[in-house]
Amino acid sequence: MLIVWEPLRQGAVNALVGTVDGVYVVDLETDEVGPAEEEAAPPAPPLDVGLPRVLAAAQAGSTIVAAVDMRPPLVVSHDAGRTWRESGRGLPAGRTVAIAGEDPDLMLFAARNRLYVSRDGGRFWTALAVELPEIETLALRA
């Protein structure tokens, strides 16, 4: 039986995840994983947030999320970096982050091989069921 997976459902938000074994598309609503048509997930453009120990950062409007090399592994700003609050208590060390340009409350955090999603601006994080090869890059797309 041939199963054809369509990662781009109408209105779906997907994660484009670059791993050591290739690029995958993850549907954030269903946790379904499929191969990506792209050869590599685009790396996040460098973002200087003026903080120490930043591993990766993403911005949408005045909202910035940064993965940092400390506990907890995230910091979030809703005022373009003037003030910061810690986020992600209980999450493992991170690799990279992404934020939805159309909805800055939607954030994605990548640990070594697992994705975590926040739909409330980084207050609460939920692990996706899918486990991937070692994650290198991350992007969100609608």
C-alpha cells in the first residue's frame, strides 16, 4: 500500500527541520513527519540580541526568543529586547529556535532530537511526540 503524506494541509503550520540525516517537515497539529522537498532547512539569520551565551535567536515584530547555553534554556522578550524573561524551565539544553512571523505567540524550540512548541508566547512548552535525528536547523512555515 502506497501512503502519500501531504505536509501542507490547508492552514497548517509546519516545522522545516534540518537534521544530520536530512530535512523533514513536521506538522505541528498532528505530529506527522514527512520528507521535505527542500535540500536543507534555511539557517536562521544571525540576530544580535546583546545577551551572553546565545546559541540561536529568532524575531517576529517586537517578540524575540533566544536559545541560551544556561538553565532555563530560553529567554523571551516582547519589547524588542529591552526586557527579558526566562522561559522553558524543565526543558533540555537547546540547539535552535523559530518563531512564526504571522503569529509571534507560536514558537518552536529544538533540543538534540526533539521539538517543543509554545502557542502562548513562550510561557508554556509542549513536547511533540516525534523524535528526529540530531537537529541542526529549524524554520516555521504556513
